[in-house]
Amino acid sequence: MRAIGLMSGTSLDGVDAAWIETDGERVGRTGPALTLPYPAALRAELRALLDRAPGLGRHDPEVAAIAARLTARHAEAVRAIGAEADILGFHGQTILHRPQQRLTWQIGDPAGLAAATGLPVAWDFRSADVAAGGEGAPLVPAFHAALACDLPKPLAVLNIGGVANVTYLGADGSLLACDTGPGNGPLDDWAARHGNQDCDRDGALSAAGRVDATVLRRLLADPYLARPLPKSLDRLDFGRTLAASGLERLSPADGAATLVAFTAEAVARAPLPAAPRRWLVCGGGRHNPSIMAALRERLGAVAAVESVGWDGDTLEAACFGFLAVRVLRGLPLSFPGTTGVPRPLPGGTVVRPVAEQPVPAGG
């Protein structure tokens, strides 16, 4: 089947869209892919919504208005791809993730997207997993396994968005995953407050600073890092640890350098069963030379996923095209080793352009 996957990640920078041909088990052809940045006003609205989401209801009119603007941008991305497809995989925007409370919240309007594009929309990928006691994330491991079927193992695929997550592909066929800790999120927020830009562009701010060992030690004491996998995070879960660490007393450059070290060290502490032969890195974090240098220092064999012919900017978007086909076929999206569900678990719903309500997967 031909699918277009759509992803708006925790970095809040825009819509990634990617065309893929797949049966939900193997990856056939890949095609056009793009990133459509959010207007500054929409990005600011989404960032503010993260702080306010715990106190909001799912039918809050302001949330609905932002979701409508978010969905319209996704429809623009589909039109910009300009390729025929059989289904869309629409992740929406996560604004709250609390799996311990069996809660995960992605905003978006799948019926509106179906109407705007005339295509069926697979949506709500995480709810069934969380309802069954899973972490609800990461959902990329099945896609990573399909892409990497011929690569030497053990192999780790690391995605650095606002949160960082790793897929571990064992030599024995094992599939494990977890969110490792912070990705770009705290660094982006720091740069926005102290560097007058929306991220640590080209690693310039962090490269000018020095790691503060005391602050880093306090950050690494966060109890999340000692938890066994599988485990997952909300983008703002390290807020209290960051606030209590003394980070705000550092200079802009030293603070950025310390946050880079925090991201890399959290990855290095991921409780994997054996050292991977190499780490392949995707997501926006691989564009930051400071992050990549810190990862190489801690992990050794680290390379961007382009080294094996993958597109690291739109890999997650392609994943949700792949998962959309799995939703249609009723195939599992998550597994005991990736999210902690008791058994391989299907999920998602499909919204069709001619229907008012979602229909079950496979319908």
C-alpha cells in the first residue's frame, strides 16, 4: 500500500511528511518527504499548551482551535508531498503523556484531515497501549526493525527529538526500546530564553561553554534514569530536576554545554542488554555537532542514519505511514519489550472521509 506518514514531534518545529510503500511488515519503496515548519505563532501556542495541558479538558475550545490550525498545516503537508496515497498516518501533537495514569493525549482532527485530503486517516496510535498498561511509547521499533533487517546486530537506533528514544535490535532477534531521557527539549527551551533563538543552532551556544560537573551530577540523579526499560517520558518530565539543579545560575553557554552532556549521558545510561556494534542517530539532534560529539565520546561508533541510506529528518513520519498500514491490517504496534504491554498489541483507528465517526482498525 501507498501511505503518507505525518509526524509532529516534541521539538514542535513543524510537520514531517513522508511517502512510503509498505505492507506493514516490509519496507518497499520510499518517495517524497518534506518538513513544513510551523509559523512562529502556532509553535508558540503549542509550546504554551504543553505547560497548561494538565489543567485542560479534552473538549476545551481553545485546544480545539489550536488542533484545527495544526490539522490544516498537516493537510498542507499532504498536498505539498504531491504523491498518490491509499492512507494517511496522522500522529497529531502530543501535549500530555502520563502512562502511569493510563493517559496520553495527542491533539488533531482526523475527520477534518480526511475531509481536507479525501483519504482515510489512521490515528490514535497510542491509546490502546496505554489502556493495556503499556508506556505508549516509543512506537518506532517495529519500523526500525523492518528498515534494519539486513544490518549487523546488535544495533541501536537513537532518535533525538524533544525527548530521546532508542530502539535496540539484538543479535538474537530481540526488540527492546525506551525513552532515554531529554533530547533537544531542554536545550531548545534554554536557547530560547538565553540565546535569542529557537534552538542551539549548529551547536554554537553549547560549543562556547563548559560542562558544569556539579549541575550535571544533580541532573543525572533524576530517578527516571535508574528505571529499567521499557519506560517513556513527557517532554516536561525533567522540569523539577532542572529547576533544582542550579542550571539557571550558569552562563548561557555553560548551561547549553551542560544540557548537551545531560542528553548524551542519559543515552549512555540506557539499560541495554549488550553494547551495540554501532549507534545510528536520527531526528533533529543529529544536526547539532555538540550533541553528536558528546555521543561519540560516550558511545564510540555513532553515525547519522544517512550513513545507511535513511532520511533522518523524516524517519518518524515514514514510520507513521508504516504504522498506518499495520493499523489497517490489525498488526501489532507495540510489544512487551518496547512499551511493556503484556502481549503484542494492535491499536489505532481509521477515520474515512465519508464517515462522521472512526471505524475500528481493519474496518
